[in-house]
Amino acid sequence: MEKDRDLTSCLRQGLGFAFFVVLLVVFSVSAFAGIDTPYGKLDIRTRTKYRVQWSNPPNTKMVPNDSSDQDFEEQIGVDWDWAEKGISSHLLGRYLKDLDGTPEGSIFQDYTDVGNPHRQMVQLYYGYLEFNDVIPNYDVRLGRQYIFGAQNNNIQLDGLWVRGDRPFNLDWLSFEAYGGAPAQPYSNLNKNGIGGFNLEFYPMRNLVLHADSTFYEDNSWEVYGDWRPYPNLTTDAHLAFINYHPRYAYLNVVDDIKYTGTTLGFKFYRNFEVHQNSDFILDWQSPQRDLGKDIKRLYLTREQPYYQFDMSLSQQVPTQKGLAFFSRIGVRRLMDKDDEDLYSTDFFSVTGGISIDEWLNLKGFHCSLGVTRWKEQRRTYYEAKSVSFFADMRQEIFKRWTVAGGYYYKTEDVNSFIENEAAHNYYASVRYHMSENRWAELKYEYERDDYYKEFGISDLNSLTATVYFRF
């Protein structure tokens, strides 16, 4: 009974706080909506989110006896565009706050709790000025921004970016150059600067070649190409080197046969050895502090070198509009059998399912169902296998309401140390559309996972209220 009273009080306080924020946002929208100024167009969007999580009190000494958590998030984006002058500015930021003081070691502990002593965080994703065609065919950005760089990653930095589109009347070339200080929200980074350049070549119709390079302590670069030899056939190939070491390579081919409603895909992926700690997540943005070790529900491990083949098929049913079947087969093999460990091994997986849109003339209806079977192929450890099932549904009601729900289930043998370990996840949401760019949503999620038994709990629940405005 005491637990129920605490949870009820927690929900009332949190939802009351969220309601106050919603009223503040609504007032702001009413007061400042639709700004067209003599100096360009102003576009503002906000997303306010309140989340409460709860579980049964943990019954183990491994974690504190903490059974609930409340968090608040406010995200704001502002775009200003003075098209006549070719000047614009773009800003996106987020504020996060732990509302109830999550204790150290709790299963609810996250980056907000461990990354700041005040259990709050302000993140500026980007905030920059952009000048288009100040010099013909050249664009310039100044400020915090994301830049597409080597290793197929977005680099967040504070600095300068320049793009030349077909410079010097060269129809076969475009380039980007950038430089500045790297930005990372969770810890201080090495103060070394970061820079690089990206080249695009157009040697023939429907073929684009890229050469991207990033300089941060050591050099990293990637070459790749996108080719459409036929209207229905697309291919792309990548090769990346991080700090002079090969990181990955892949070839992807997709054939879309419109006459039969068939899509075929083939991908070959080669993963090379990781040579440095920072290679694993983001080469130039790895935090100096290992914050992940303080988060009970976060697990990351390195993969050993391997190659993998994936083949996929999607087939529409001609006699039933909106109905399609899909399947995928994946085969992974380690490059060296001696690299096998608990988390790196050969395996085989197969996925199959159906997707349904606007079935039985239900406007705004979507449903997808699928199942995956995965089996290891080991030499020295016990082999494991798993089966997972997912179902997602969405339906629009009366033009303004959308209801959605889903279920995910997975059972597996963890190297035969734990037989038939299972995880269940349910979610349900209802969204109300006030207008095309304004909506409010309430979402509930339930998770039950045998893994959490280690921490003395049986299930996790969360309730999230979100309000979004764009004006």
C-alpha cells in the first residue's frame, strides 16, 4: 500500500508539472505564433516531455531500493531564413532534468544523473549562421554544427564549414572543407582541433564518387560511390580507414522491380579489427570518462573482425493493395576462429513478416508483423539460439486522433548458461493532432526481462507525456 501511495503521489506531482509546462507553451504559441518579419521568416518548434518510470522495489544489495524515477526534457529549435539576402540561422537545443534525485547505482540512472552533479544537462546540438551564395556557388556556415565526415558519421564541432558547388565552372566536382573544436555533451574532450574535407566527383551520369577525410590527432578517411546504372537498380560501396587502420567496407545493391512489386537487396559487410578505444563508438568523440560503467541498463562491447552477407526480399501482393511480405537472411563469419568469445561468433539469422497499409479500406491504418530466428555456430563455447517476434499497429481516428500499440518478445539461450531467457515489451500510445504541426501524446511502456532479475526486479513501467508545437 505504501508503494502505491508513493507512486500515486509521484504521478500527480509529475503530471502537474508537465501540465504547467504545457500551459506555458500554449501561451507562448498564442502570443508569438506565425512570425513573418521584414528581415525574413522565423520558424520555432518546441517539444516538451515528462516521463515517469517505476518498478517493484529491488530486493538485492546490488542496487539501491529505488523503485521510481521522474525526468523532464524541453527541446527547442529556431530557424530564421532571410532568403532575399541569402542568410539564415539554425538552432536546436535540449534541457534535461532529473526531478526526484535518482540515487547512485539505481537501475534508473542515466547520463543526466552521472554526467552532471546537479542532475541536469543543457545540450546545444547546433547553432550556426549560414550564408548562401555570398560568393556565387559557395555556402558558408559558422558556429556549432554537424558535419558529415569520414567513417560515415556526423561530427559535432564548433567552427567553420565551406561548400563549393561546381567551383571554377567545373561541372564534375564539388567540395566541403571544415575545421574547429570538437563538441561532445557528456564530458570534456581532448582540446586538439578537428578538421577535414569532403570531395564529390561526377564522372558520368548517375554516378557520384566521394572521398571524405577527417583530421583529429591522426587521419581518418573514407571513399565511397553511389551508382544507379538502371532506373530500378542502385548500388553503393564504402571503404573506411580510421587512424590509418581499415575499419569497415561494404557493398550494397538494391533492385526495385516495379512491374511485379518486388524489391531485392544484397549487402556484403566486412568489419575490421578495432585498434583504439575511441574507434568503437565515435572515433573523435569518445568521452574521457567511461560514463557507461555507471549505467546499469547500458551494455557495450567490441566486435571482433568478421564478414557478413545479408539478402532481403519484399514482395507486394497484386490482388491486395497495401499488403506486402518481407524476408531477410543474414550469415556472419569471424575472420579468425580464434577470436571467438562469449559475444563474437559465427551465426545465421532469418527474418520473415508482413506489412499492411490501408487494409480493408481503413484510412490511416498500418500494421506490421515479423519473426526472427537466430542461431550461433560455435567451436569452443556452447551454442545459443533465439527467437523474437514483433507486432506494431497504428490507426488514425476522426482525422485528429492516432492510436498505436506494439509488442516485442524474445527468448534465447545465453550460451547455455541461462536457458530460455525471455524479454517482453508492450507499448500503447494515443496522439491528438491539434493541427498539422501541433500534437500531444501519451505513451505507456511495459518491459519484463529475465536479465533484470539480477537486480532484484521483475518488470519496468514508464509513462511519457509529450507536447509538440511548430509555428
